Amino acid sequence: MRYCLRGVFFKFLYLFTFLVFALSNGEAQVPKNVRIGLEHTTEGFQPCEPSIAISQKNPNIIIAGSILDNVYRSTDGGHTWKQKTLKSSLGVYGDPCVISSPNGDFYYLHLSDPEGKGWSSDMLLDRIVCQHSRNNGKTWSDGGSIGLEHPKDQDKEWAVATSDGKTIHACWTQFDKYDSHSPEDSTIILCSFSDRKAIHWSTPVRISEKAGDCLDGDETTEGAVPSVGPNDELYVAWAVNESIMFDRSYDGGKTWLDQDIKATDMIGGWDQTVKSIGRVNGMPVTGVDLAPDSPHYGRIYINWTDERNGEDDLDVFLSYSDNNGDSWCNPIRVNDDGPGKQQFFTWMAIDPSNGGIHIVFYDRRNHDDATTDVYVASSFDGGELFVNQLVSESSFLPEGKVFFGDYNNISAVDGHVRPIWTREVDGVLTIMTAILDF
């Protein structure tokens, strides 16, 4: 009975928070937007695929990254930024993943292109690189090498730190040969771990039971975003063959389930198409409620997009598990608009202080063409109810002529929420954030 009353109290508190948030942050009061970094003026890839992390020790410290080698640093909660170029003797070549650990360290993971061939048929992404900062992003280590297995390609990495910040886990996709049509070539999900310094990494462990193809599409195993549980259980989901698969480890990533768990269908697969963007990645993002006072402490969440409501009606979804991933609830639709509009490029953050779920995505609900806004949907009751908030001060109309990357990102600590996204105006890409505080 005491637990039930406590649950009712939290439910009331969350609903009250929603009402206050909705009234004080309605669409007429869009949060302040800040452009991160300088306008791109050199040849090559424009900045996109942004990643962002708020310090878990000091929320005023925020680090972000974008392709190919940009690193951004803010010391005032995201209001102003300084930009530098990330350098490593192992190479820096996109897919930036920036995370913070509970002890205040930052990690910047990325791909490596040691031969300098770029995105070509004979390119070689020979390893994942992890660079470490212990001084709030002022300086970075040269980097630790992860997953080197010549001539295989290592791609689409993400990482998470344990509760004490002493161990870092990384998961990614290994291609026998990228873009190979040979049935003998395949993709698998690998995981590795390191100590706090992130220099020496363990021999990668294969966690995906079934392999995918190498064509970088729906039948390729991709989207491994690891997350830790209350006792440093390790959870990760990925997409393949119109399904989201799930695995877990109870011994720090050394061993995993022999048989993957199917968490949910992913109708239409993760390789999606959106007008004026082209290819869109709907891969899953995994997160866990680690807030000690949350009634949903330990709940595992998976966030993704798919086309179950129509090929031209991508929606954002969430599913959760309260039994370590053995079973999952029916998909919950996150965006609260009517049918027929596109929502895409989703990412999720779970605030470790209060269990709040915050999901960022592009949204076209307000337009009849490709004009695009950015929304953040937030839930404080375990994902049952979401409030959708417009967070972009102005819309943008992509032309479909520049590479937009594969993802946006979001971070949440102590009620400070910072989404990050790519914006296009007249063919020029810039990186944006919003100052969103609860």
C-alpha cells in the first residue's frame, strides 16, 4: 500500500510538472536557440551528426562534436561555445559520440580513416578511436584503439560509462567489407570495454546472434547504443530485418545471452527515406532510468522511428521493460500530432537525477512541404504521457543536396536538457542547440 500511495504521489507530481511545463513553455515561448560553432567555410563535409554531453559534475560544462573532427566546449550551460579541431595520430573520421561519466570525465569516440580515402568503394574504417578528457574538454588524449581487425571495417559506435566512471563500454557494427554484395560478407555487433583512461580496450565480444549483410541497409545489423543498469548491468539494442533485437550482460560485458531477445517489430526497417533529406536513420536508442527516487528505477527504454502508420508517416516510438529486457510493452507513440506528417532522426536521453525521458526529433507537423521544425518530447511518468515542445525558433527547408548525417542527439542532467541538431539554410549546414531547463 505504501508503494501504491507513493506511486500515486509521483504520478500527481509528474502530471503537475507537465501542466506547469506546458503553460510556461508553449509553442509561443520557444526556448532560446544557440548556434554551436562557426559557419563551414572549407571544402569537404559540412558539420552534421552532432553529439552532445552535459557534465554530470557541473551542468555548466557541455561538450559537443560534429563531423568530421569538430569539438565544441561551453562553460556557461550552452549559451556560448568555443570550437576546436580534434586531432589523433589514429585519425579522426566522423560518427562523433560524446559522453560524460559520473566522475566528470568526457569521452569522444569516432571512426578512423588511416589511408585517407574518404567515403569510397575501397575505403577502410579500420578501428574505433576513443579520446579522453579529464579537464572538462580543454585537452584530449591521443586516443585508444578499439576493434582493429584488418581489413574489416568498424562503424556506428556508441559508448556508456559505469556508475563509478571507472569503466567505459563501447558497442558498434563490424563489416567484413563495407558495401559488399557477397553473401560471404556479413555484419555483427561487437562490444569492448576499457578502464577510465580508455587507452587499452578488451578484445571485442560478439553479441549479435544473427549476422546481417554488408549493404548498410535494413538487413545490416546497426544501431548499437549501450546503456548501464542500476548495478552496472549492460544493455544494448540494435536493428536488423525490421526487428529491434536486445541483449544484456551481467558481468561487465564479458559474456552475453546466447540468444538475442526480440524487443519489438520495426516496421519498414531502420533505413528510411524522407523528402529533401534522402536516407534517414531510424535506429534504436537504449536508455535506463537511474534516478534512485524514481518509481521506475531500473526501467529500460528503447526509442526509434518506423513507418507502421504509413510509409509517408514516420512516427517516433518508445517501448520499455521492467524485467531486464525479458519482455517489452507495446510501442508507445511519442509525437502527439495527427496522422500523416513525418517525424524522424530521433534520439533519447534519460535524466539520471529524476528519470525524465527527453526525446528530440525533426518534425513536419506544421507544414505541407519539406519545411522542418525540431521538437523535444518529455515524459516524467515512465513514458506513459509525453508533452511535445517546439524547440527550434525558426523552421528550415532542406534542399536535399548536402549530406545530413545519420543522427541528432540530446543530453539531460539535473533538469538541464540540451538537444542538438543540424540546420540547413541555402545549402549551408550549422549545428544548433536549445536552452531547455525544467
